[in-house]
Amino acid sequence: MDNITTKDTHSLPGGKSFNWRAMYFAYAVVMFAVVTVGFLGNVLTLIILHYREHRKKVLTPLMINLAVGDILMVIVVYPVVIASNLVGKQLKEGSLRCKWSAFANGAIGITTIATLTVMSGVMYHGIKQTLPKPKIHAKNMSLLVLSTWLYGIFLNLPPVIGWTRAVPGEAGISCAPEWTSSEPESVAYIAFLLVFGFFLPLTVIGTFHYMIYRVIRRVPLEGNPMIRACRMKSKMRLVRMTSFSIAAFVVSWLPYCVVSIAALVNGHHVLSSGEAEIPELMAKASVIYNPFVYAFTNGTYRASLKGLLIGGNSVIRVNPSVLRTSPAPSSYVNSVIINPQQEDTAL
């Protein structure tokens, strides 16, 4: 019992009381849905990305990294929160559960945004090249993936080693860095975390996407017009997919960051106990979005998912007149247009 404390009601302004147990149960129900959808969606993603038609794509290791991070989040972080909520108990400052919840949630979250940043850089690298299938050496890609995890762990180590501390949020449901502290070392760490864990990666991502669109507008690919158009469409599909993944992550985490900054500036929580869990739940729900983004924006992934779930042939039918009028070599037309597994092979 030293890890958690029990509290049935909480007094609110105006003499009203707040039922903690009801909130805990509601929070646990939402978290259970997030865990279920996040786990199933990302496991399906891992299975699909190991198909032959996906394995050799340059973005696949990074997509796998995102899925692995989300799965780790739902099996080693969220269950700690759900278990406490189901028995209607608050996490206690200094407990192992509190420290683990704050560290693992922060480390995996920042690993995710670091991976999205690397994906943007890889997209720019691929768009800039004139090769139909730009490559990154496997060793270099492994180092990039490793660097995202080291970055996430590094930014969340200070509370573990004593620079600052992890504390329960307003509702005591989960733990995070001490946003409301006015101590110089705590304020310094929060500023460090926000800059290097959120705003700097977003700036780098925005810069890469700006350069991508500049390259697309100013540097046309050489060669057959139809081949050029197919390559560019394929690359643009992947740019769109990556952009949607980034947008989903930002939409999930931005409210939490804004509320945290407001708490830092004001020196106290700006939302009530019930309200404070809304941005937190939005951030935690970020684990469910990527599989849906892939399914809606990537035709190859969608065809593979359909084949995995319901079976059948995922061959894309093409108007024969396209093939008759195409000046492109038939082998290329077959690989780019007929075979759905090659639909998004530019990257």
C-alpha cells in the first residue's frame, strides 16, 4: 500500500464533491480501449511490415520502430496506470510505479517524435535523389533507429538520477515531471525537456518538409514523363503518409504540452482533477493512430492488410489502354502499375 493512496472524494470549489472512484473507473475504461486498439493495430502493422513487399523499403525500419514503441507503451506502461485505476487508488510520489510511469511514458513518447523527425530527414533524402529506389545502408539505418531510443532515454534520465523528480498529476492517476515547481533546477529541466523533446523536433520536421516541397517544385526527375510521374506520385504518397503521422502525434500531444507550460508559468495546475485527464488521455491515445494513417494513405499497406484480414488477391486492375499507350518499358509498367506491392516503392 505504500505505492498508492486511496481517496474516495475530493472537494471542489462551491462545496461540491468529486467522486474519485467513478473517475478512476471511467479513465480505466478509456485506457483499456486505447490499449486494446493500440496493441492490435500495431501488432498487425509489424506483421504487414515483415511481408516481402514491405521489408526492403527504406522507411520500413522506422515504421517498425514506431510500432514497437507503441506496443511497449501499451504493455509495460499503461497497465500500471490501469491497475491502479481499477482499484480506485492514486499513485504516490516517490513510488516505483510513479517513477516508472513517468520515465517510460516520457522516453517512449520522445523516441516517437525523434523517429518521426528521422523519417522526415529520410523522406527528404529520398525525394532529393533521382534514383527510383534510394537506399540507406542497413548499418546506418540501425544507428538512426538506435539514436532515437538513446535520445528518448537521455531526455528522461534527469528525474531518475535526481536532477528533478516525477510526481503524480492533479488527479494522481499517472506521474510526470514536476511541472508546477518553482525551483530553478526543476524549471531548467522542464525548459530543457520542452525544447529538446517537442519544439526542436517539430522545427526540424517542419524544415525538412519545407525543403521537400521546394525540391518537388524545382527539381523535376529526368527520364520518361510517365515514369517520372509515377515515381513522383509514389514519393508524394509517402510524404503525405508521414505528414499525417506527424499531424496525429502533434494533435495528440500539443494539448498536454500547452497545459504543462501553463502549469509551469502559473506555478499550479490550471485544470481541475477531471479536466486535467483529458489532455493526458489525448496524449496516451497517440499509440492508436499510425495503423489507421497507414491504412488510409498507403495503398500497399491497405492491400496487405486486406489480404491478412480477409484473404484474397490484392492485385490492382489497370485499364489496358494505359499499357498500350505507355512509352515506358513494359517491365517498369508492370512493376509500378500492375503490381500493388510496388505501388509505393519510391521510398
